Amino acid sequence: MKDGVNGVALAVFIFFFLAVTVMGFLAARWRKAENEHSLDEWGLGGRSFGTWVTWFLLGGDLYTAYTFVAVPAAIYAAGAAGFFAVPYTILIYPLIFTFLPRLWSVSHKHGYVTTSDFVRGRFGSKGLSLAVALTGILATMPYIALQLVGIQAVLDVMGVGGGENTHWFIKDLPLLIAFGVLAAYTYSSGLRAPALIAFVKDTLIYLVIAVAIIYIPIKLGGFDEIFAKAGDAFAQTNPATDKPRGAVVPPEAGHWTYATLALGSALALFMYPHSITATLSSKSREVIRRNTTILPLYSLMLGLLALLGFMAIAAGINVSNGQLAIPQLFEDMFPDWFAGVAFAAIGIGALVPAAIMSIAAANLFTRNIYKDFLKPDATPEQETKVSKLVSLLVKVGALAFVLTMDKTVAINFQLLGGIWILQTFPALVGGLFTRWFHRWALLAGWAVGMVYGTVAAYGVASPTQKHFGGSNAEIPGLGEIGYIGLTAFVLNVIVTVVLTFVLKAAKAPEGIDETKPEDYTADAGDKGVSVVLPKVGAGH
């Protein structure tokens, strides 16, 4: 580890940061709309993005700074078990090919801005819509905080901010400046800012990974040497668990854990509000369909990125916090100037998703809490103003979260976020294909899944934590260890189906469905397709 501040790397980092800051503010003039005072324009970029803009935006949205840091860090810590992120990002694309075009069409037809808008319109239930909105906000907040963790890891390795004994304000000042700038250009430009910056972010990431996957193995003696050293390291006993540290190939005992975590994570990924926000910003359903066929290119990138975890072991990287392993690998292996490029890729990789996530959370609050419950007659201008303010509050909340709490707390809440957001799947995806489910049954199933998932996660211990020590636990009735979120999801579906039969037999009142079958296949050019913002939020 190099002493002091890495001046060259810091200079390169600052150059790219300033460049994307300028782009962020200029984005307000990019495809400028006649009426900027609507959530369609500020929160969805005017629903005008084509295939490539949407591809970069979704890539910038889903493959975050935390992905860049955490996936190889998981490999560094435990071995091949951390590769679950690669198959789950492959599993998700055939799945979203089936339902995202339908969601885009019905949302475009009725002016839906959020998933909760759709759930409320489909099932005629403000209560169910509120549950989906609150779950989305709750799951997104720690996700934003973890983008800060990614930036902090880079700043720590570059030596910026001083040591542990430095005054907190001086230590965290670079982080405060970065998020202050992020807040300013997101407030000004809305979704157009991260859409424009995503081009820079993804180009840098592809460049860094392409260089790393060739340059670092050459310096370390090739992949044979890398895997041999990783295998030796994983074979050593972990004194905290009295078991091997990990494995280059997942052991048979971990197959259920690996498979359920991959499947559950795949089902959850496009339930997150920021994923849907990026999706609804596209200009046609065909753009969505094309994107599901080219987004797997990011999975190739992720697979190569994960290999950096093995390289960090082979390079002898020794850090107390696994999140620092890859930034430290870059500083040790790359020339200072290219280390700066790599750090910029991670830093910008935090700004893009953090901006989209804060916009998505703000849209949920504005449309499904403020408009539905506090001010039903809110105008589009008022909606946009509230959403802008809430996006600032969300960022401040995430910043306070990271600055005042231990980083493991943020990670634990993000793991919980995945468990929670998966419980919205029956209402959202189920609603896109059938209205058979009863709204009260969906709400009950959601509640059961949320409670079970939270309680089960609370009971998981690790060598360093008594509670929330992981996201895997024994699957009731099977005796195997699996992903808690998927178990909670199965319980959710069982409760929903059983109660739907009961409630329909009892002739319980169902809400009014404001959608029609043809709405789910409508395209932008279809006659009669229009966006009518005031319609969403009006009571039945």
C-alpha cells in the first residue's frame, strides 16, 4: 500500500469527476422539452430514449459502483460462491423479455410513472399501491448508501481525507462535495443527467476491465498461477469459523444456497424502482425488447470483473475491509495515471445509479404517497417540485446513513432490501398477466413475505454479528440452506393464492381495473396511446 495521497491518480480522478459534473448540468439542455414541469420530463427523461441510450442507462443503473467493488470482494473473501451474481444477471433477461414490454405499454397508455401507479390502476387499491411504494423506498435507501461506500473505498485507497484520527468533517469532505454536486445536477437535469453520464461511466468500466483482464494476469504470471494461489489461500482454515476460507469451485453443500440466491436475486432485480424508472424512460416497447437481447453483454463484463477477486489474492492484497481489495489491487498493479482512470470508473459508477435511485424513490413518494393521500389535486408542476425536493432528501438521508453508521449496517439493510423488494413481484408481474389475484390477498401475501423475510434475516448470525449476518437460512421443510428472500416469496405466493380462492368464494369486493387487454401490447405509435398525467392518482 502506498503512503500518503496518490497525487497522479487523484488528479485523473478529479478530471473525470469535473467532466461528468459539467455533463450533468448540460444534460438539462439535452432533448429539452417544451414543458419541463412534469414527472414525465424530469423523472423519465420525456420517455424519449432510444435503444443505445436506454442500454447505457440500464447498464449504469444495474451495474453500480458497489457491484464493481462488492462482487470481486465476495470472490476475494469466499471464492466461487460470489459468482452467483453472474448467472442471476443471465437468468433475468429472458424473464424481463416477457413482462417489461407489457409494463411499458400499459404505463405509456395511462401515464404511469411508477410500479405503484400500475398496481393501483390494475387492482384499484391504494393500500396495495402504498405497500409497493413503501417497500420500494425502503429497499432503495440503503442501495443509495452503498454507492457512497464504493466512493469511500476509492477515496480511502487514494489517501484522500486523512487517517482515522482526522476530524470527521475533513475526512468526509471529499464525499460531501461529491454528493453535493450529484444532488445539484440531478435536481437541475433529472433523469437526463445520469443518462448522459452513463456513456462515460460504462465506457470507462469496459476500458478498465479490458485492460485489467490482460495486464494484471501478465504481471502475476498467468491465470494458472492466479488460480493456484487462490486455491491455496482458500484451503487455509479461517480461525473465526474453523473451516476453510472458501473454494475455487462451490462445494456440494453450497449448491442450494448458490442456486436459490441466484434465482431470488434474478426475480428481485427488476422489482427495484430504479430499474423500472430507466425502463419507462424508453420511447417504445421495441426498445425494451431489443435491450433485453443486448444487456447480457454486461454479464460478460461482470464475469470478467469477478475474476479480479482471484487476482487480488494472487497479488497478495491484504486489507481488513474486503471492499478495499479491488481499489487496492488497481493502485498496486496499475501505473498511477491508469489507477486514476480505474478509480474514476468506480466513482462515476456510483454517481449514475445513485442519481437514478434517488429519482425513482422521489417519484414513488410523490405519486403514491403525496398525490394519493396528501394532495390528490396536485398539478404536474407541484408533483415535479415535490419530487425534486424529495430526491434531495433521499440523498441527504443516504449520506447521513453512511457517515453515522457502521458500513456493515448499510450492507445488512441492502441485503434486507433484496428480500423485501422481491415481495412486490406477485402484485407487479402477476398483475401484468392476470387480474385473478384478489387485491386483499396480494396485500396479505406481501405482509407475510415481509415479516418472514425480516425475522429470518434477523436470526442469521455471523462470526462478527449476532443479527442480520447474511441472507441465507434453512428452508422450512427441506432442511437445506437457501436464500431467505426466495423462501419468503414462496410463502407470499401460497398465501396470495389460498386467500384469493377464499375471498372470491366469499364474494369480497374487488377494486376497479382501469386497464384494458389491448393496453398491454400498445406501442408509442398506436392510435389512442397517450400520456395523461393527472389521471393517475384520481380516486375510483
